[in-house]
Amino acid sequence: MSILSRKSQSTLAVLAALLVGAMAQPVAAVEEGAFAFETTKDLYRVCSIDAGDPDFTAAQVACTAFIEATVQYHDAVSDRKQLKRLACFPQGATIADGQKAFVAWGKQNAGDAKRMGELPVVGLIRALAKAYPCK
């Protein structure tokens, strides 16, 4: 089961359009490199940004897009039946649910320099596999 629904595809398209529009406005421009995804710590920082932060909307779009792309890739390669699924999403799971799971996992692992220094896709999959284990 894919975590992506047609509704979330439409939502992602709208959010992407909003991000493009926001980035075109000088007053809403995000500092270059602010949403770099070099490490799991970077992704955690972006995905857990406070709702009162001026960059909240852009951060949510960036986080959602990263999670969406990771889940789509995971689903695509594991559906070929040659690779074991790493996370098994229940019916109705959403990208927002995945983000909550990742942020909770990130909070628990914030002090683990090795885990937080991994590629963000690795940290995200670790979090999703913990939240949505395959039985």
C-alpha cells in the first residue's frame, strides 16, 4: 500500500506551487542553504520547525516533498518483489503521519551523532520502519 493518495498528490502540487510563489517574493525568500538535506539532522530541523517561524510554510513544503519522494522510491523499488519492504504503511496513512513519526523518532535520536549524521533518506526510512514495521 502506498502512503500516497490522489488527494495528497493534489495537495503536494498545490504546496509546491505555493513554495514557488513564496520563493519568488523577496520578503519571503528563504536564505540559501536553509533547507539543505545533507544529514538526517538537517531533515529533522526542517520537518520540526515551529509553526510560528516565518519559514514554517516553506519548511513544511520541503519536508513533505522529501518524505513523498522517499516513500515513492521505496514503494517503487520494493514493489518489484526483489527487495524486501522496509516500511509497511497501513490503509489511510498520510505523509503528515509519516512526518509526525519522523519528528518523534528524530527527537528520540537527537543526541545520537552517528544516526543524525547519516544521509537523511536513511534516517527517514529508519523512522518509518520503526513506526510502520512489516510483519
